[in-house]
Amino acid sequence: MATKYAASGDAAGTILGHPKGLFVLFFAEMWERFSYYGMRALLIFYLTKHWLFSDEESGIIYGAYTALVYITPVVGGYLADRYLGQRKAVLFGAVLLTLGHFFMAFEGAPRAGNTDNPVIYVFWMALALIIVGSGFLKANISVIVGQLYPRTDVRRDGAYTIFYMGINLGAALGSLLCGYIGETYGWGYGFGLAGIGMLAGLAVFVWGKPLLLGRGEPSQPLGKTTEWSIYGVGLLLVALCWVLVQYQSVVGGLLGTFGAALVSYVLYIATFRLAYGSYRESPSMPVNLFVLGAIVTVIGMLVVVTLDPALTIIPLAGLLVMIAVMAQQMISKTFHDRDRIFAAMFLIITSIIFWALFEQAGSSLNLFTDRHVDRGGVPASVFQSINAIYIILLAPVFATLWTVMGRKGIEPSTPLKFGLAVIQVGLGFLVLVWGARSVGLDVPVPVLFIFLIYLLHTTGELCLSPVGLSAMNRLAPAHLASLIMGVWFFASATGNFAAGLIAAATGAEGVGEASGKAVVIDVYSTVGWTAVGVGILVMVISPLIKKLMHLDTLRDDNVGSELEGQAEAAEPQAAGMHPTTKPL
């Protein structure tokens, strides 16, 4: 009898032990990341040098833009789960991204703000198209990777590592080529090259459809009217983002309020619908208390972001009620899928801190490199490729390391890896602070310290991002896969907006180069030590979170025959090992 393992891998042949569809997704995502990171390498300089926004304004715009890029996957993931299917959602997103990147090539004359330069509205439209296109593509292409494998298939971490290398190969090439061409020959040429890269990604995805083995298709027949209505919703979302990206303070309010509602919704599903089969079968008192706590949390967050930040006691009170109900339910009823979602939510919240610091790379760290580092004449945007190059070099090392440690039964748990990641991103800033202070504020920082901060941030990223992608897909039930992946990207949105606020805090125009450098260094020192402390705390409580993951009872949804070692699935098994099946 054929196993699901065989069906998912051997029906169309394999490459390096993985389905050929993985490499279609690899190259499609590679070109999408080429375009995204090529544009990202130039964006902060485009805002400060072409549109003449201040450092503070540019940091907020950059943070709002990148936050929206990570908010929209929640909508794209939901529409894919419910109607479109992941493949059509990725295709629609790729079309929007291609248009957005080509619109970035229209630059107009340098001018501060919106005054007397209508081309800036084309710029806002380009950002809106990229935002919504990413929303339909990002969460869903990651889900298709997971759909090529059963939930307990030990190749999954290896597959996500390969996929992650595709992301970073595109990011490295995009930052190098688009950054160099944009700063050397003109913004339009750099952004236009990014558009060509996205067009190549679209072509690869269309060509490789047969190799996806039918994965990512709608769960129910999709009528043309419904399909085109969803595309219309996507265009309306573009119009909304066109407004939001111009009024960045609204994005902060949206993140706070929508984030509270989204987290409450996911926890509500996990606590009651999953555990009891339906809300009607759930105990009424805990349900009512949870709903009350959720309402207080959401309304309280709205009050905080629109009226008075000092009133944080209101959403905190609602959150405490929800936590109390969840704790009571965990004691009164054992249900492993619910606990796994709780574990996933903890990982998601931890990732916010990581991304808030990591995403300084495209904003404040990019400007710091341009102004305060001895670059030897190399354009600052080119240094954006360092992280991606490190990923390409180190991803196989980390994949092998997890494999060897897994075989010996000493592989760190996912929560422990997250704690290590947060510590490393904090140490990266502390190393840069030490380097800058050691040479003096009036002396350019040796470029070695830029390579060191990116090295520590990259090793931290390899402990968190591919591991997190795999964990979200593994911990979520199949019918909630895209929603949970969307929440993962929403956490990145929150982290990116927080990154914009941190970057704005580093802005210090008009105070002299040494004083401006001192402001940045002080901010980096504060956030670095904070991250180290948080990372240590996460490592301390990681055994409890691992227990909530219930790895010993994780099962595939529809397994034809059981995998040997299934009881030890996930982290205790090494990624890349090919399991045999138990004879029936």
C-alpha cells in the first residue's frame, strides 16, 4: 500500500530527496525576494535623498510600509483558505507585485513631501501594490511548501531550509544588483531591474504548476464570479493601503487594534471550537468570560492607540481575563491541538522582539552604514546583501548541525532556538556599539563591525525564521494552516512597525555628525541589552512551551500507513532523514 510520503514525493520524481515542486517554489520565491530586497536596499535612501524626507519621517514611512507588507498576509491567507486556494492567491499576488515594482521606476523630480509633485502619488500606489501583492503571495507560498509533505515528515525542516536559501539567494542578488545600479545610475534603473526580477518569478510559477502535484488548489469548486469578486476585494485593498501608507500613524492604531482582535480570535478558536467541536458544546461560563475579556482587550487597545497610551491597564485587564480562562480550560480539559496553538502564539509573540531589532537593517542601520562607516567607496545599499550571503553560506551548516544533534537526541527545542535568536540579535547591536565607542565618535567605524553585526543577526535569524515557518505549519491543524501562517507574518508586521519607531528614535539631523552618531549608538545599546534579557527569559521557560507542543502525539491528518519513529516526530528526529514505514 502506498504511503502519503511516497505520494507527496515520488509521483513527479524528486531532486535531492525532495519533490520537484519544492524547487519550483524555490525559484519563484527567489525572484520575488530579488525584487523585494532590491527595492528595500534603496528605499530608505530614496526617501531621504530623493523625496527629501527627514530621518524620522523616513523611518516611520519605512516602518509603516514594511508593517503593511506583513499585515496583508492575514487577509491573503484567509481568502486562500476559504475560497481561492494557495496557488491562485500566489499567482494574483505575483501579478500585483510585478505592477508595483515597475511603478517604482517612475520617480519624477526630487521634492520634499507631496507639494507640487504628483509623481509621489504614483510612488504611494507602487508601495500599495507591493504591499497587497506580498499579502497574497507570502503566507500562501510558504503553506504550499508544507503541503508537499505530511505533517510528521522529517524532511520538512530541511525543505524549509532549502526554501529559505532561495529567499536569500534572491535577496543577495537583488541587494547587490538593484542597490548598485540604483545608487550609481539612477533610482528608476534600480527599481526597474527589481520589476524584471518579479516578472521572472511570475513566469517560473506559471510554468511549474504541474510539478506542484495539485497542492494549493481550492478546497471546494470555485465559481468564476466568486473568484473575480475576490480579485476585486484585492484591488480595494490596494486602494486602502494607498491611503494608509500616506498616513502612517493610522497604521500603528490598526496594528494595535487589529492585532488584539486577531490574537483573541485565534485563541478563542483554539480554546473552544477545537477543544469541544463547536461553540454550542463549549461550557457557557468560560465562553462568556473569554468573550468579555476579548472585548475589553480590543476596545482598550483602541482607546490606547487613539486617546491615551497611559490607559494600557484596560487592555491588560482584558488580557488577564483571557489568560485565566485559558489556564482553567487547560486544567479541566486535555486537548493537544489547542495547546499547540498556544505554543505557536508564544513563539509568534517572541518573534516580534526579534524582528523589531533585525529590521533596523533596511532603515537606521542602512543610514548608519552610509554616514558613519568606513566603506571604502562601496555604495551603502550593497551592504544589504551581507545578511543574505551569510544565509546562503550558513544555512547548510545549520541544517547539518540540527541533523547531527537530532541523531544524538540533543537538538535544541524550537522555543530554545527562539531564545538563542533573540540573544544573538541583541549581541549584534552590542558588538557594533563596542566597535563604535572603541574608535571614538569622531572616527568612522571600521567596516568589520558591520560584517560582525550582520553575522550575529544572521545566526539569530537561522535559529528563528526557518524554524518558525516550519513550526507554524506543523503546530496548526490543516484547516487553520494559512490563518496561523498569516498570524506569523502579522507578528512580523508588528515588529517592522516597532522597527520604524526605533529607527525614528535614531534620527538626529542638524546636531552634527558626532552627536548624531552618539544618538544612534545610545539607542542601539539600550535595545541590545533589552534583547539579551528577553532572550534569556525565553530560554528559561522553553521547557514549558515545548511541553505544550505535544510532539509525542503529533499525527498526520490522513496517513495511509504509520511512519516508523512517528511517536518521536518533529525535533527529536533529524531533518533530512528519510523514514521507512511500518508494515501493515
